[in-house]
Amino acid sequence: MTITVKMRGTCGELAQGFYRGEPILITCPIEKFSTATVSDEFAGFEGLGSKSRAMLCKVLKFLGAAEFKFGVRLTSELPRGKGMASSSADMAAVAQAVALSLGRELSPARIGKLCAEVEPTDGIFYSGVVAMNPLTGQFVKAIRAREAFQIAVFDYGGEVDTLKLNRRSDFQIPALGDAVDFELAKKSALANQSILPKRGLIELMNFAETLGAVGVNVAHSGTVAGIFFRADDLLAEDKAAAVLKKFDFLKLLTLTRLI
């Protein structure tokens, strides 16, 4: 028996703050994944950090499993400490893979609750772009993305203690619309400058606009910023290179898509 579960990561958040008194995060899921494999063909735990191991124990307890005889292997395309939901993706992938190996399947809401018991979480276990409560893992609202926007993910360098910063945003989200709102993403990113400033962010936003980008977002508790291009923009790679030429302190991590 071998079971493999892939869980996507993010390019930061499309917005983060408070809506009607509740902490809210709007997800920005991308085509980069953490992958958990549970199998009886190998033993032990490979690649699991402390959070993923804690999640494994939580799932076994929740399912009432007295023992677990399988091996677990975890790999990831997501760098740590960048605000790309690496921990959430790791924990969610492990949780579902372990549950499936025991003949059960966890709902996204249950995965969210379990993840939030370990640390504030990103809602990558829900389908599509969503608004959710990062402190409880609860779903709030689905957000429609009219196309699979291309995202150039840029890194400012270093690492951030995401657990420490996840609780600090006081940005008030005025409304939760039905579609991805890049103006809201811009306002949220600029509001976060007082918490975790990103060098030259306004200049980056202005330059992205001249390139025909449709929006810019940031990791509110991380080191990345994303520039969004239309799905059919054939020059997105060249435009990302132009950003690097003008802002030589940035590093391009990947050109991916909103999924």
C-alpha cells in the first residue's frame, strides 16, 4: 500500500486583517506543493519536522488509532520562512495521507481545525481561493478567480518567524467580494508595511503597472511578493526579468499560477 497526498502552497496572501471583528486571511494558492507519502514499503518518518510530527499524533488521536505501522515521507517544493504556507501544506498533506492510510478521509474543515491547533494556518486545504480564519481554520467565503493568473514570486531574502507575525495584522477589510480583488490586495500589502516593511514596495507596484501587471500582493508574515499577470500574457517571463533588472535586491523564486 502506498498513498500520496499533495497539498499546494501559496504566494503570501491576497489580503489579511480583520473583517467584522474576525481575523481573516484570503488565500493565494499556487502550483507548488508539499507531498506526503504513507507506505508499508518503508519504515520510519522522513522529512517530518516538529509541526508535521505533532499533526501526525493529532490525527491518530482524532481517529482513535492505537498504533500506526506505516512509514511516512514528506517532501516539499516550498521554501521555509518565506510566507508560502510551507508548514500548513506539510501538516495538511501529512494529516490527509495518514487518515487515508487508515481508511478515513478528513474534511477540509477538520484539517483546518487540526492545523490551527498547532499554529495559525493558511487555508490551502480548501478548494480554490477562499477567505478563512487563520486562528481557527474555519472557512468563511469562496472567492472566485476568473482566470489562472500567472504569478512571478519574488523574494526579499532572509526568513521570518511566521508564528510570531501571524497575529499582528490590524488591517480592516472593508468587504469580502465574490471575486479576486487586486485593489484590496494592494491596500492590505501597504497596510502591512508598518508591521513587516518590504523595500521599495510602492515603486515595485508602480513598475508592475507599467508592465501591464494586474496586481501585486505580499506575504504578510513572510519575505515574498507576487506580481500577477494575465494567464495569456506570453511576455510574463520577460517582464519578471525586467523587474529583477530594476530591483536587483529581489530574487525570482518561481513563475507559477494561481490555482
